[in-house]
Amino acid sequence: MYRDPWGFRDRFFEQIEKEFSDAEDMLNRVFKTVAESGAEGLDTQPYFYGYQITVGTDGKPHIREFGNVRPSQKGLIEQSEVRQPLVDTSINEKENTMIITAEMPGITKEDVKVTMEEGLVKIHAEKGNKKYHTELPVDNELDADSTKASYINGVLELRIQFKKPLKAKSKEIKVE
């Protein structure tokens, strides 16, 4: 049997247990503050919040939040009736297209409205108490006339052609 003469295992697991305990204490304080503030309506809808980190074509990380709540400066959460859907974007260089995928369950394709402006793609959907809205900045010029959209099982997929072909990002360097 393995022996740990320096007590590394004990210290490691004690640290993990402390982190979980601190997180639980923080959540209990938040729930207690919300309950004491008498905030009405906060318990009637589910809460969604998350973030997505992707690396853009410029090589820099891009952070995009989604959900119907946001952290506020008061330390509590602010709830919105409009959810920002989880959106993923990718570029198919062979077909010279941008593919945008947005998760928006609980609506129909007739409820979805997509508009494109210079440098911006807007997605909006509304049906009953389900409301979604997001705006996606786009660096390259898009051809709105060639856009194809489909909505299947709560997922919207947009395929948008670029007006100009993307330039190759690689350059061969001569080794001396």
C-alpha cells in the first residue's frame, strides 16, 4: 500500500473540500439575500446563464454570454424576460460560408425573425413566454440574398455566403 509521508493527499483533498464548502456558503448567502429582499417573480421562471469562449479568425478569444439572467453590480442577479440563446458560429472556407447555430427551444420556425445589417446579424424569436434575442457582430461582408435558414428540433441554423472569398491566413516563410 502507498504511504504518503508528507501528507500531500490529505492537504489536497482538504483544499478541494474547502473550495466546495466556500461555494456552498456563497450560494446560500445569495439565496438568503434574494429571499429577504422580497424580490417577486424570481422563482417563477427557470434561470439560464452561461458563457462560451471561442477563438476568432483573428486568433483572439471571444467570450459570449447567454441566458436570461446576468450578474448585477449589487451582487445579485438581474432576470430578463428575453433569453439570449446559446449561439455557435463557424466558417467553412471551402464553401466560403459562415454557419450560425442557435439553440431556441419551445418555438416554431414561423416565430423566428432573422435580419442582417452591415456588420451585424440579429436573431429574434417570440412565442408566449419564450422570448429569444441576440445580435452577432460580423467582420466580413455577407451576402444576405444567398442565406439559407432552417429550424429543426429547437435549433436554428443559418448558412450565409461571404461576398468576397476569405483570404488565406497562412504564408510560407523561407528558411535561410
